[in-house]
Amino acid sequence: MDTRERDADALAARGDVAGARVLLERVVAAEPKRKDTWIKLAALRRADGDLSGAEDAIGTVLRLDPLHFMALMSCARLLETTNRSDEAARYYIRAVAQLPPGETIPPTLAPMVEHARRVGDAYQDKVAARWEASIAEQLDLDDVARRRLARFASNALRRTRVFHSEPTHYSYPGLVEREFHDRTSFPWLAAIEAQTDAIREEYLGLAGKGDSRAEPYVQYDAGLPVRQWAALNHSLDWTAFHLVRNGAQVAQHAAACPVTLAAFSPVEQPQIAGRSPNAMFSLLKPRTRIPPHTGVANTRLVCHVPLIIPERCWFRVGALTREWRVGEAFIFDDTIEHEAGNDSDAPRVVLIFDLWHPGLSASERTAVARLMEQDDTEGAAL
């Protein structure tokens, strides 16, 4: 900050808006790329009643930096002053989008940000209602299409962001990316749901056996980079009774759960030596969070069958968050960022198993399995 800008700040603090403005006009004339100085000058011009000049100053900043937070906020405030409320709301939405997720907002900015969010939310509600009304008469839209349209609108309004499949290892091109897949594509789901009570009883019997023990769900060897799994690696906060693990039945557990095994036997699970199929009872202890993560390969999907679900248990995939409900199974793509939480005071139990992505043909499934098996062989040789 040079002497003239410090002098301008001092004049402004004493209420001499005109004098401060004169000094800052000289500063930006000499150094036209000083964004923060332009922001100050915009405020002085506005205080001096020169709204057009204030807009020009903010416009200069946004030409230099289209995502400048304070410039976007200042532009929105000016638009509100001149009764251009819809334009103001759009600028507020853009400004708020620049805030890093989870970052604490300084107390001096908190009221401004709260106002921006309130105005932006009201505008989005209004636009969403208009869009909904515009398709209300399209009676040929089924539930799936309406859900997709609702997400289309939500993305367009920046209420949700677009998530993509990001497998940690294997990415097969051309497969449909969906956070939660529509159940109509999996006609066997209803039959599994009908067995929920019997499956839960088998789990309770297994958990009550003295010679059966749940293992930590996350088990990375020492020396491996666990990153987001550090808190849960080898932890008993998230455990599993494996029924089928890396393609082989866990004999002791499988023998105690014949109904469960029969329930998902019609499912086309990946048959990959040393990798799949997999099926387990997953236990999440009270007050435990599973951090955001992505799965290994987009060639498979994952099914959850909720068995014991206390209140305040939730599951997020991409931009969609839902609660587990006992007996309501769902299928999701675990290569899209997902996380889970049990915010209750009781354990949560879910049956989990994998299945082929329906976008793969039979020949593609065989080829994928062979390539993964070959990769494992070569990796072991290395």
C-alpha cells in the first residue's frame, strides 16, 4: 500500500469521502491493475452517490478477475440498490460459490454472506418453480425422467455440483455414471428386500456366536499410504462379517447364513479370481463417520440392504444424500465420491455385496475379469 492509499484510508475514516476518492482516483490512474484499490474506490464512489462510477470500478475488477469474491459481492449490492434483484441474486450465487467448503467465515463478513445466501436461495426457489411449471403438463415423463430433470435443474442452478466416476485403479470408458442407479434395472431387488427379516435374524445369530468375530473393514498394511483412512485403519468402529471375500466363501460365516447367500445368488456378481464376488454384513458403530472416498473400479456397482438402522444414519453419493431405511435396498456407484455417517447412539448394520455394472456386455465382463486377473499376476511377479 503506497502513501496515497494510506492517506485515502485515513481521510475515509474521518468521513472525508470526496478527499479519499480523489486520492484513490490518482492511484488507479497510475496503476490500473490494483484490484483491491478499485474495490475501495467503488465503495467511495457509491458513498459519494456516483452509482454508475461504482459499477465501472467493480466492472474493472471483474474484467481483471471474474471470480473475485469481494467484487462479485459489491456488484450484487449495487444491483440491489438499483432494484435489479434477479441480477443481484445471480452475482451473490457466484460470489458464495467462491467460498472454500467448510472454511470458517470471518465475523466481519458473516452477515454479508448470510444475506447473499438468503437472496440467492430465494432466487433459485423462484426459478425452480418456474421451470417446474413449464414441464408440469408433460404427462409422458415417468418418475425416472422427472428425477433426472430435477437434478438437471439443480445442477443448472448450482445447488448441486456435477460428480463423476473417479475409480482409484480401473476406469472402463463409456459406462453410465449414476450416483444411485434406478431400481427398475434390477428386478431381483424386491425378492432380496422380502428376505430382510430372515437376513437380519441370520446376522444376529452370527454376531451372537462366540467363535465369530467381525473384522476391521479397513486393513492397510504398515507403510502403505492410508491418507483418508488413517482414523479407521484397523479400527473396530467400522467392521464386517465377511460371507464371501475376494471370490471365496468364508466357510464359518457362510454356513450360518444360508438364507442370505440364497437371497443374492441370482445377482450377476463379478467373478474375478482373488477379487470378487464379495458380500458382508457391515457394522458402523455409533458416532462414527466414514470419510469421502472412491472405489477401485467402475465396472462394478454396490448394493446395500439395510438391516438395523437407528435414526440419524445417512449415506451420501456425489450430490445426493439419503437415509438408510430397513428393507429398502439401493444400488450405487462406489467410484463416485461417497461417505457415510452414524450420528446415533446405536450400531448400524447393512448387508453389502457387489455386482457387475449393467452397461457391460457378457464378453466385456469376461475380458475385464481376465485383464484384472492378469494385472494381479504381473503385480505379484513384480
